[in-house]
Amino acid sequence: MPTLADLPDIPRFPIRAASARTGVPSVTLRAWERRHHVIIPRRTPSNYRLYSERDVAILRWVKDRVDGGTALREAAAEVAAMRRSGRWPTAPDPMTNATDGTSAPASTSAPASTSAPASAAAEALSLRLYAALIARNEARAAEVLRAAHSQMDAESTCLRVVQPCLVAIGEAWHRGDVRIATEHFASQLLRGHVMALYQSLPVRGRAPRVVVGCAPGERHDIGALMLALFLRRAGYRVEFLGADVHLADLVEYARSSRPGLVCLSANAEDTALSLLSLQAQLAALTPAPHFGFGGAAFHRDPALCSRVPGHYLGDDPVNAVAWVREVLSIRAVQG
């Protein structure tokens, strides 16, 4: 049977399409490329990434390994070893999308075939949502979002349908394929949808309090809003402050509200660097809240993570929620 290495290696898929076909957000694909060299895609003359069918299959294999509990660095090392040895798993069957784990024990390397239908469904929904939004068809977009929620939970809908669609529309705007007004229409509609999900959840008055917002000058708050949604769904009392939070005011807000955790997002280097002093300001409070940060700026330039004091929440909001659960539990025990 053909292996992954036997698949066509002709670059043809832009990063949006590769994201849709793998179920891995574009920002994560870039991080995998930058930090672990999982796939180094070819580039167009305009410097846009292009992935081959082989690249997409390898990325699916890595995702299935990670979903199965393997650390990303270990999965990346396995891919590197496959390249050196020339021994690859068999290519997915067109009907089942399964592999046989040739290069590692079957118990750990065979991707779960049950994830293929879910990934395919999320990909199809994200593409349908993209088509509806660039056509400015609000009713059709609402239908797609209802269909997504009928098939998956809110976290999966946000991360596997909404987020890839937002990235694709942003990239289309950068290429000049859609107008600025269309990008704004799509972003505001999706932001409103996530906000409605967030506001539909009960406020748990006795739960640990978490404050979520964006760094000073940061106007794009949908990533922070998704984190706020996930944390509220996890049972925390979340107070979402939105975009462009003034730090001195935030510190006074924390002094009176006494949150266990403050989380801020930054998508640009200048807004990320505005957070340099926040950890020290929060540490002066009694009790001192934990401080977590994230956002696209830190995905693009990992060196920023070590410059900003606090805890980097990573590029996976689900893992960020797990970290919040751990630190607030520790705080409760210590308190």
C-alpha cells in the first residue's frame, strides 16, 4: 500500500485550505512550522504558504498523535526520523482516512479513524461559513452556525469552525480578495455570535473570579472573548473587559474585585510589550492575582513570551483552561 511519502508533493493548498483539511488552526500550523519544523511549506512568489497533499497528510498524522496524548515535540521528532529513515506510515485510505502506524507501534501511532468524520464535518462547516460571510448572507451564516452547534460543543465550534473561517477571511483581505467592509462585517457577526454564547451562560457568584481582556491599544478581542467563553463554561466567574484595557485602571479594578486571575491578549508586538509592568503591579495587591497572557503576537515571536513577566497561556485555549483550573485550585488550597 502507498505510504505518506508516496502522496503527491505538488504545492497547491494555501494555509486556509490546509487548516480546513487538517482541523489545525492556521496560527497553530505556523507555530508547528516555526518551533518544530513539522512541515516547511513552499512559498508563492508573493510569499504565501502552499501545502501539498503529502504535507496535509503528515499534518493530519501529527494532529492525531497529539490528540492521542503524544507531546508535539515527540510527534515532530518522529516525523524527522521518518524523513531520515524513509519509513513512513501507509497513506490514509480514501474511505476511512486510517493509517497502519508502520513507523511506530500500532497502539500509539495509528491515528484514530473516528476523528476523521468530525474533522471533515468541521472543515465543511467552516468553508460554508466562509462562503456565506463573503457573500454577506447573514441568514445563511446563522444556519451554518446552528448546524455546527448541533454537531459539536461550543469549544469545537469556535476553534474548528469559527476561528479557521476568521483566519481565512483575514488572509483573503490581505490578498485583496475581499473588501475591508466585508472583513468587518464577517468579524463583527462572528464576534456577536461568540458574545451571545458567553452572555447566555449563568454568572456563578461563588466561583473563582477571572478577569479577561486585551492589552492597551489592542482592538481585536475575539480571541480573548473565546477564552472568556471557555472559562465561563468551565464554571468560573468571568468578567470580560474587552479591547484596549487601561493598565492603571485594571489594577484598581483588580484591587476592588479581587480576582484570582487576570488574562490579557495582545496581537501586535507593541501591545504585547505594553504588558511588561503588569505582573509587578498585580503582585503588589493583596491578595495578588495570577497573570496570564496570550495572543497572536506571542505565536509569531516566541521570544516575547520570555520578555513579558507572567504565564504564557499558549496557542490552545483548551490547555489554557486546564492551566487556569490548576492554578486556581492551588490558590484555593493555599488560601
